[in-house]
Amino acid sequence: METLANAGIMALASMFVGILPLTMGIVYAIWPTEQRLTLMRPLSLATVFASVAGVAIGFINSLVPIARGETVTLSPVFVTGVAESLVTLLTGFGCLTIAWLCVTIGLWRRPV
């Protein structure tokens, strides 16, 4: 929870984009329709892009203090920043995994 409390706006936004395909996957598992399945692809793509952007902004924010210092060292601040930036990737891809498992259930239940 401390990681979420320290996360910036971009990190939070990139993590919460993953909730959209997760929600759509759950809805599709319950009420499978072709239109809901069609929406899964662009929502998944948006989550992938948001997750990668979240990691990139995390790396950028972690590298700024190193660039301002006189000597380049692998400091605990940098390592913590990199670890926190990877949370966006884990959250996004975790949501996508569950979402597509729900889609699999919906495909199995869909009438032919």
C-alpha cells in the first residue's frame, strides 16, 4: 500500500487503465456477445501501452536524481524508483491475464 500512496498521477492512471479490460472480461464471461469481445482488443492494447508508459515514466523519474548528482551511483533511491515503476507493469499485465481468462470462460459459454 505504501507504493500506491507514493505513486504519482501517471503511475496511478497507468495502473487503473488495466481495470477497464478486466471489467469487460468479467462482463463478457457473464454475458458473452460479439460486441463485448470486439472491445477487448482495443482495451487490452490501451492497457499494454499504459503499462509500458508507466514503466517509462518511472524510469525517467528514477534517473533524474542520478543526473543531478555529481557522481553516478546505484543508490537505494534509484533501485526503489525502478522497483516502484515495475508495479505498473505487474498491475497492467495481471489485469490483462485475468481479463483474458474471463474471455476464455465467455467463449466457452457462448452459444454457437
